[in-house]
Amino acid sequence: MTIRKNFIFQEDTVKYLEELSKLKNKTQTDIVKEAIEELYKKANIKNKLAILDEIRDSFHGQLTNINANELHKEKRVEKYGK
């Protein structure tokens, strides 16, 4: 399904769109569509990376939270007693 939208552009943006359309031999609609899709992909990737960073940060220290001094103390007690 296609939906018609009307946009208001500044003159220089219209000029760029017209030039891109001619250079790429595509319709202006295709140029706008491709630009929006590319921006959406980039935003979506950034969003997913931010979510992964949050997940990674939530585990920070939980898997490696080992107190070295306590570990050495436990090994000394096992080996030499109190």
C-alpha cells in the first residue's frame, strides 16, 4: 500500500533532490525513500547497540567480581591452616 504525503522543503533542499534524481536516474520519491530507509537503518543499529551496551553494563563486575585478597586468604587457609 502506498500513502501520499506532502512535505515542505526549503529551496536548496529541492535543488539537491532534483539534482540527485537526475544524477542517479531515479524519481525524487525513490531518492527520498532511500534516504529515509538509510537513516532508519542507522538509527535502528544505534538503538540496538545502545541496548547491547546496557545489557553488557548490567553484567559488569558480576562475572568477575572476585576479591583477590579473599581468594589468597582462602588458599592460604587451605594450605597452611588458620
